[in-house]
Amino acid sequence: MSTLPISIKFSKYQGTGNDFIMIDDRAEQFPVSQPLIEFLCHRRFGIGADGLILLRNAEGYDFRMVYFNADGREGSMCGNGGRCTVRFAQDLGLFEENTTFIAVDGEHKAVACEEEIFLNMSNVSGSQQDAKDDFLNTGSPHYVTFSENIEEVDVVAEGKRIRYGDVYGPKGGTNVNFVQVLGEQSLYVRTYERGVEDETYSCGTGVTACALMAYQRLGMAEPISVKTKGGNLRVSFVPHTDGTFDNIYLIGPAVKVFEGIFSVED
């Protein structure tokens, strides 16, 4: 006997070019599966996105954010996805301006202004550094390397080499960020994202990692402006003498692109 298709409403949001399929799953009826999510994120055969996000209920919070990478697997924290989820939740009427929600890396607070979302990121406990490069976790793992001209960098080839290399490959891989200093308080960042397995237009946790390392390595004062392929972000933070950071905010736009309905077999 054939099964009837299930119709699921979705919205598409983007934050500085990092785009996401957003689904109101407070009833928890979305049929989560790795092949389905990978198909929906496919840019030729599906809706097309860097990831898919379910908005669910969470006791004591305005909502829960559940993030899946474009490969269909549940991922670590996504900063731009977090800002888009905040805007989505605001559009759904779950809060007016200030919100507190829960994600895979814990509690987050955010303020949704007309033009920008101020997203409070997880505290950072420190970084691993060598002569040139850095590794730290800003809710997701990030490798950071500075370059004189990142337009000349083959982000995909170099990103894959590091992501799958002997150091990080056995640990599940890492996101890879290439950073160029533009001014006293400004950076240009390009990122290879694991799970997407490509360069994305922007990566919120990556931008955050690069800003923290610009402070630590170069003494760059916050707030730090960051240019990405998809637009401009800002990062503010409070540094401490022991190398930790708190009160970290990722600041930038989050915009609804369109909405629609897709059908899947039950």
C-alpha cells in the first residue's frame, strides 16, 4: 500500500550569505533523516542551503535550535544560523526583542533589532597556538591562519588539506579560516566549513574565532569589524589575562528570503 506524502512548510533565511532552511518543528513532526536533510540542502535537486535548522520547544527557554549541516548530519553550533533562528523565532511571534534559547553548546541570549541580531556566543576557554596558526572552539572547532592576501588562497584545497589532515582528521575534522588584516579594527575572513565541505559566504563561529585571535595575536581592539564574501559582521568581547573570553557577541543581519512547502513520503 502506498503512503501519502507529508507537506512541510519551510522558510529560507540568510545571514551574510550563509543560508538555512528553517522549519517550525514545535510539534516535532519533521521526519529527521540524514538522506532527507542532505537532499533538501542540495543546490541542484533540493531547496538549497548551507544547513537546515529545526525550531523546537524547550522548557525554560523561548525555543531550542537544532542545527544540521548540509551533509544531513547534526552539527555543532552555527553562529549565522543562530542569528537566523532568532529572526525566525521573532517572526513567529515567540518574543519581541530579547530572547533566551538553547542550542547544542548551551544557553544563548540575543537581541533582535530591526537591522541586526546581537547574538551572545559561548564563552571561550582558550586557544592552542603555534608560531603562525591557532585552534579554538567558539561553539564549533576552528583553525585560524593569517595571510597577507587571502584572495590568492585556494580555500577549498587548503581547507580540505587541514580539515582531513593528520592533526585534525582523526578528531572529526575542523573548520578552517583564512584571515587578512584590513585595518586597525577590521579583518577579511574566508572559511572552509566542515559538513558543507566547501567555502561558504560567511561563518559566524569562524568570524568569532578570527576576531578573538586578532586580539590575542595582534592586540586588535574590539569591537572588530569582519568582512566576508556575503557581507559584514562585528564581534565584541571581554578578554581576560588567562586567555579566556566572555560576553562575546556576534552582530549582523539575518534576513528572510522566501518560504514554501515541500512534500515527503511518510
